[in-house]
Amino acid sequence: MSPDQFYQSLDQLGSGDQVPPVEKWNPELSGDMDLIIKANGEWLHDGAIIKRRGLVRVFSKILKREDDEYFLVTPQEKWQIQVEDAPFLVNRMQLISEGNEPVIELHTTTDNCVKVDSDHPVWIEYDLEQNPKPYVIIRSNLFALINRNVYMELAELAEETKSTTKTVWKVRSCGSHFLLGEESH
């Protein structure tokens, strides 16, 4: 099956919000697809931005990660793609409450929504210049980079704790605390 036929077969997966059971699909590798998910959240095919939001949304549902490689899969097809950083990008957050407990919801550019909790933790990595790069688990072993404006919104919610050796900033969601940053003294 060619990549074009693969695109056409995606219509059979439906357009609902459900994510198919991609973790159970293990077909043989069909080949490489010239598809790149850029660090800024853009999806490119053959060097051009995919402008059809619905197509990107469907692709995001059939995305699978094995070790550090990414694939678009169906029960019969498996196409390897490239991901520059994280396959998803958080571009919006919402603070809600459930009872007396604050709940942080994070939304991606591909219409995923997760509540920050023990199954969807936030964590921080640092780039070569020691700038923070925040991430959150979206599903299984797929994660999203939290863009800078959302990270700043999270920072506004952070609780600061100081000790003699360092200061830490954490946010609370769903009964747990998540580290947003720390500074040694």
C-alpha cells in the first residue's frame, strides 16, 4: 500500500474522539513516510505543512512510539515518521476544581486533553543552555512539550518552597504535586 492509499484508508478509523488500540497493532514495517512533526507542533509531509486539521488529528490518534522511534499504524500498516522533539504540543491550559481539589487540564494542538495527575505527570528537562523544557504524558509513552505561554501560566500557580540549599516551585493537581523548577543557593 502506498502512502496515498494509506491516507485514504484512514477514513475507516472514524472521526470520533476515541483513540484506537494502537498499542495492540504490530504489523510489519511498511516503510518510511516523509512526515515530520516539528518541535513547534507543525506536521509536514513532503516538506509542506499539512493544513487539513482533521488529517493531523487522525494521524495523532494512530501515532505509536517504540523505543525512540515513531510510527503511524493501522492493523495492517506501519509507517515510520520523524519527530523533532515531542509528538504533541500543549498550547492551552485550564484550571478547574473537583471538590476542593485543583485540577489542571492541558490541551494540545491536536485536540488531546489530559488532567495533570499521576498518570499524566508534568516534568522538566533542560536544553543545552539550561532553559527549562516542560513535558506531560498524553497517553502510553507519548508526551507533549508544554509551550512557553502555558508554562508561564503554570508558573503563576506554583507554590514556592525554600530551604537552606534550594528553592523549588511545584504545582498541585489531582491531589499530587509536580515540580516546575528548582534553584540551588
